[in-house]
Amino acid sequence: MSPKLSVLLPIYNEERELEHCLQMVFASTTPFEIIAVDDCSTDATPEILARQTDPRLRVLRHQQNRGKGGGIQTALEHARGDVVIIQDADTEYDPRDWDRLLALYTDEKARNPNARAVVYGVRDLSSQPLLGHLGNAGLTFITNLLCGTNLRDMETCYKLVPTALMRDLKLQSRGFEIEPEITAKLAKRGVNFLQAPVSYKPRKDKKLRRVRDGWRSLMALLKYR
């Protein structure tokens, strides 16, 4: 039996892409539930969420902005599925890839029920701007060096993790450095990192500030490794 999937969807001022993102998410029959956290958006995001009728969707709202990490932590508190996956509230990632990641996780658990397995979706970053491509490659290299992993894409949004294990990480980061924190803490617990290719279409107006957030990610790796 396939595990129940909880989708953690942190959102902040995504009126331009949110509707399309939700259409892609709702088109999938995979999720058991979708937990959207509006991180105190000041644009039309709340109105877009309010008119959604899919019964799998639950919407929570922060009264103060807490960053992507804060949104993930709030969604995680309310997750009822067996496994969770993070979904950015834009169209960079394709929810049709969830099935591939779930199948890999299910097959591993069937072979070894006691395995502590997680699945990372690996992006083709060749279409990214050079600075972003080099930054992602560098952070992944440093992660592997510090944490003894063999990852190909540490910063991927698509991290499929058992819900109980994700909660046990006791996440603290508020910003984009949540990604290296998750990875470093999983590595310390000796999990088996499974990896599979996923689709990726980089957006032009990224909220991430590559130098600032890259530095914060590096500091998070050093802190949590």
C-alpha cells in the first residue's frame, strides 16, 4: 500500500503563479492532503486561496511573516500523512513527479521495512543562470564533504521524508536555509538518501537572493552538520 502523502505548501505573495501551481497540484490524485500556509501575504494570495474548493486543501495563515522555513514548520505541525513533501508555490516543479518519488520510497520500504529512507528529487540545473548553477553545485559539494553524503542536488525543494522523522528533526531555520538544515540533520541520523530525476523550469523573478541566501545556507550546513 502506498503511504499517504501530505504536501507542505508555504506561500508568500505568489499571486502571479499560485493559481497555476494549485491547478497542477490538484490535478494529481496522489496527495492525501495539501497544507497551504499563507505567510502573511500582502497581495491577492489570500483571495486566491479562499476561492479554492478542493477538499484535500487546508489553508493556514501566519499573522506575521516567518519565512519559507517557518511556513514549512507550521504545515508540518498539521500534517496527518505518512510522508511529507515540500512544494514551492510556483511552477518551477511538476507535481507529476511525486509518483516517481513515492514509488522509489515504497519499493525501498518493501525490500527493507526498517530502512530509514528519504527521497530527493534531482533537478537538471543547466538551464539556471550561471551564478545559481555554480552556487547550487558548490553547496551540494560542501554538503557531501561535511556530511558524508553522495547527493546530486541538496537544495532541491522535493524532499520526501517520513512525517515522524521530519518532525524529529526539530527544524529551526526561518528562511531558505531550511534546505541545508533538513539535509544535515537527516545525514546525522544515518538515513538512506534515494534520488530520482525531476522536472525543473527555473523562474526569472526568484525571491532567493543567491549571495545572501547562499551564505546563510553555508552557515546552516556548518551549524547543523
